[in-house]
Amino acid sequence: MKKTLAMILVLMFVLSAACMAEGVTFKMGFDAEYPPYTYMGDDGEYTGFDIEMAKGVCEILGWDIELVPINWDTKLFSLDAGEIDCIWSGLTIDVIDPEAYTLSMAYSDNSQMILTKADSGIATIDDLAGKVVGVQLGTSADILLSGDCEDLAKTFGELIRFENYNVCFTELMAGSIDAIAIDIGVAANKIAEYGDEYVMLDESWAAEKYGICFRKDDAEMCAQVEEAFMQLVADGTYISLAEKYGLDTSALCLSAE
């Protein structure tokens, strides 16, 4: 009798958990113009490394996913207001206050680089002195150049903030700016798309890590996402998606071992 009762209780718990999972819609907040992590593909659908990983996580957890493009400069306001459940889009967690938000494990190293034209004459960080440099508003590069790396920014002739990195790159192509301060993965994506007319400097000017940001009270949701994420690491999806989107797999933080 006790064994039967225990089995019934286990079954009820499993069914209850399944029903709860089916009722969850996970609202992923992301930058719609941040290839190769989150962007709109040629077919008009949002795609990228982070989006495919998030879809895989939700499939494991039995959640529906709602992709919510957000203004990157006001991303934390969108999270605080409950418009999204997380910020997951090449997010540098080093610049987020861990006392105010729940932050996931880091899943990728991220170096801050300089992207410029191959014929710009800029070969080192020192060569940026007096140059016009662009950056996306609200990114970690922007935050660092306004804070910890302000001394570097002061050597520039001008630092111009743009709505997104696609606009930055358009201005670089047009010659309106001399260089862009940018994440290594995004810079590599632009070089792969446009060829050897553009280059990254060999030296980085800051190193950080990517992760996912949740509201402070959503630690349980973060833990569930992390557990499912690690299943995608273990089954090889993590590496295969990184290769698919041209990411440097040596920068990936997590191991299946």
C-alpha cells in the first residue's frame, strides 16, 4: 500500500511539473541587430547563436519561447518592467550589478577589439590617438569607455555613439569614422561578411564574459535555464552552433567533461 501510494505521489508530481512547464512562455529579450548572436536572417526570421541556444533550452524545459527585440540602451528597464524574462544577446555580465540582478554562469569569453579598414594606417591601439571612433550605445564597450577605460577614450579625437553596430559599420564604410570599438565575435562576423577590406587589431583593450541576466527574484528560472543549457553543452549543440555561426570555439567557457 505504501509503495503504491508513493508511486501515485511521484506520478502526480511529474504530471504537475509537466503541466506547469506547458504553461510557461519564456520571453527572451535581445538586440535584433547583433550578428552572429541575435539578428534577423535573410528569411525574415530572427536567428543567431544565442537565439538557437535559447530555443534549445526551451525545448528541453517544455517552455514556449517569445522573442522580444529590445532597445539595448534601455535593456535593464525592459527587464525591470517585466516586458521580458531575461536579457540574452551577447550580454557582458561583467558590467551588470550582481547585487541587483541574477546572472547566469558565463558561457563565452569576450574580448573588446578595434575594427577598422585595412588601409586605415591604424595598426595598434596607440594609433587611435586623434581618431574618430564609433561604438554602439549601451554596449559594454560604451560603458567601459565611459568608465574603467575612459583614459583610452580621452586619446581619441572623438567617440561617437550610434544606435547599433550596423550603423557603426555603415559609417566606417563611408569614412565618417576611423574605427569601431566592438566585441570580438561581432567584429569577426563583419570581416567574414565583407572580406579582407576590414581588419581587427591584434591587441584587445578589455576582456569580459557573456552570460544571461534575470531579475533578482528569478534565480529559480536562471537555474532551470542553466541546467538545460548544460544539456546542450553535453550533447554537442553548444559547439556545433558556435561553429555554424563562425564563433571562435576556443572562447567558449563551458565543457561537457
